[in-house]
Amino acid sequence: MTGNPKYTALLDDVCIGRGWCGGIVDGKPSHVNDLIPDSGPVTAEQFVEWLFIAEGVDPHAEPDKWNRHKAGLRKAFIQHMGAEIVDASALKGDAS
């Protein structure tokens, strides 16, 4: 089954284009997809926090350092997903 092309485009933007999707956290591979529930509302802000967590970065640490990244990632979510809030079921891509 093919995933949501909007979400696939979002991942292409934030993962490939910007380098935010996951890494090694506490010695284990981590990816933003691992943090998304099966259903329920997901805000752009929540998704951005999950991107930071998947990278092993505290999303609230060093706000001056990270705010520019957060704003760009939030904008990408809204641009690709078409809304500030979507159901988690829409956050399934080809690689999910």
C-alpha cells in the first residue's frame, strides 16, 4: 500500500533536504515515524518536536539556536500537509 504523497513530500523536504528525521538516540536508531501515533490530531508544532526528539535534541533547549530551524520545519509541515493540524493517520509515507 502506498502512503500519503503529501507526507512523503514532507519527509523528502525535512529529512533529505534539511537533515531532520532521526539518528541514534541512546544507542538505538530513532526516526520521526517511530513517534507518530496511529490516530489523533497532530499539530505542526508537535511534529517539529518529534523531529527534534528523533534526532536526540531537546526541542526546548537553546531556543536561540533552534528557533530558526523550528520555524522552517513548522512551515514545511503546513505547506506539505495543507493544514496546521492533521490526523496522525495522514502521516504515513512510502517509507513508513
